[in-house]
Amino acid sequence: MKAEDLKAVRRFVRDELGTDEARLDELTDKPLEVYEKFRETGLANWWLPEELGGRGLTLEDSVEIVNELSYGDAGVAFTLFISILGTTMVQLYGSDELKQRYLAPMAAGGTFCASLGSERTAGSELGKIETMVAKDGGDLVLNGEKFFSTNTDFADFLVVIARSADDPEDYPAIVVPRGTPGVEIVKRWDVIGLRASHTYQVSLKDVRVPAANQLAGSGLRLLEIGLNASRILIATTALGIARRIRDHCMNYAKTKPFRDGTLLESPVFAQRLGQMEMQIDVMKSHLLRSARDFDKIMADPDAPALFNRQGTVKSALTAKMFCGQAGWDVASVGSEMFGGLGYTNDMPIGKLMRDIRYVSIVEGGDDVLRELVFGRYVVPVPRRT
């Protein structure tokens, strides 16, 4: 990544996100103009490959970009990077024709896609998916309801995970253009954090697409593979928020009277902020390491087969768990620094706490990931750290 790219992101954060937390914390009816402004940087969907017209930036580059974006607003950051989940599945397991038809326009237009996996009874247990896909001549027909899906209403296309009507043990992943008849938005969720993002409940009623829109392989495995990238970037938002909290604490402490001086001179404050800085530093180190692990596989010509054999990237799981927990610790300590003001909406710390909480909840809560790490990386002795 060029130095000018990071400078462009920082300018965007300064000029478009700034310190207007209240505006970004509103639940607007449509995508904010801020997303249009980001397209003007030339970095929208920065990870898409160069052969499809994208910038071809790595996940390690993405950590640097999302770190800066989430310092400004994690909801904006989430909206701008979460398409990586769907595009990774299409890039690795879609036909050349699907890549040209769906990924190239995203690279050219800086637009969005959405992934539809979770359902009311199939959150962490995706094997309980009830959305069905049936073959009808040369088409696939989908019926069901998806619970949480970000960007769906304004996405170019959706990647839908469904259960096969012919084989209940088969879960195809299917590319569905957003404008396909039968794709209906049930509601937009009124989330407590990341309120600049847009997450929907979606209904699929007799949604018909060509059979060629199916990706190669098990949809559950493909989703697991795509989640490696998005989990690392979700964890990165905790880093950006934690940095913002640290800076708010420092600014507040400089002017907050405390005993015969200011809070900045308190040894307790120094210890708490020293701990905070240690956590921030370790968070970033592990995020960069996990991104390099992912990039190493992506750079291999046999990446689809390698990912298919491996599934999860261990460091992606541990990065999400660690950053969510360390970030929440930073937010909790930061809130206490402001005393009673920390429990009001007059200070930005309340919004930042609500924003950071999602890291340990979405795309696998911590207990789900602990069990996954235990089963795949603790029980098999050779795979232990």
C-alpha cells in the first residue's frame, strides 16, 4: 500500500467523520452520504484483485485502513469492509464468468455486496439453516428468511447460504442479484452500536437465479473461509475504537482538576493508561500477524484448495477473541475515567462502548470461538501453539 493511500484515509476520517459522533449515531433511513465520499478516495473495496479492476491491497493493508476508519467511526468502517466476506467467497469459488459479472462492477463502482447466512434458529449453529434451495430446470429457487445481513438493501448482489431440497446435508452458496424478484427487506435492525451501518432481516420468496450462480463447494465451508477475513477486520475495529478512547482519556485528563493538579498527574491514571497502551500495542501486533497468515494462503496459486482443507485460520479466531476482550477492557476503564459523565450521552465514551461491544458478539461470539479453538487447535496435539 502506498503512503498516499493511508493519508487519503486519514483525510477522509478527519473531514467526513471528524468529531460529530451524534450524526453518526443516528439511525438514518438510507446509507449516509459519507459512503459516497469514501468512493472519491479511490479506495472503495480496496481488497478486490487487480485483474478485476481493483486495487489488490492485502489483508495486512486492510488492517491499517480499517484501524484508521474505525478511529473515526466503527459503523462506517464496518459498512465499508464487510463486503469482503461475500467477495472472498466469490473470488475463490466462483466461476470466471461470475467474477467478471459481479466483482468487476464492484471494483469499478465502489459498491457493496451482502452475505446471508444467519437465521432465527441458525445463528451460531448454521447447520440448522431452514432456507431451502430447489432445482427447477436450469434454475435454482430459494425460499426462506435470513435474520442478520449487513448492506443488503443497497448491495449489488447477495451470497445466500441455503439447504438443498434434494440433500439436507448439502448447503449450497448462491449468488443472487439484489434486484431479483422475491428478495424483500423485512426490517432494518435498530442496533445499539455501529448505528451508521445498516443490518437487515431479509425474506426470500421464490427467488429464481441460474444454476450457474452456485459457488463451488459446501456453502458452510465457504462461509467459514470468508469469515477469516471479516473476523480479522472486525477485530481491527476494536483497535481503532481503543485508540480513540485512549486519546479522549488523555485530552480529558489534561484539564480535569484532581487534588492539587490535574488527572494527568495521578499515578493511578498513569498506570491505567500504561496498561491501555500495552493492550493496544498487542492488539495491533496480533492483527497484523493474523492478516499475514491469511495473505500467505491467498497468495498461493492453490489458495482455494488450501483454504478448503484448512477452513479456519487459527490466528483469525484468536485475534477476534483477544481484541474484543481487550477492547472492552479499554472501554470499561475509559468509561470510569470520566466518572458520572461517562454514564451520560454528553461524552463520546458511551457511543464508543456501544460500538466496541459488537466485536465479541457478531460472526461468532466468544464462547462459540473458544469451543472452535478448543476442538480444532487444542484437542489435536500437533496443532497446539
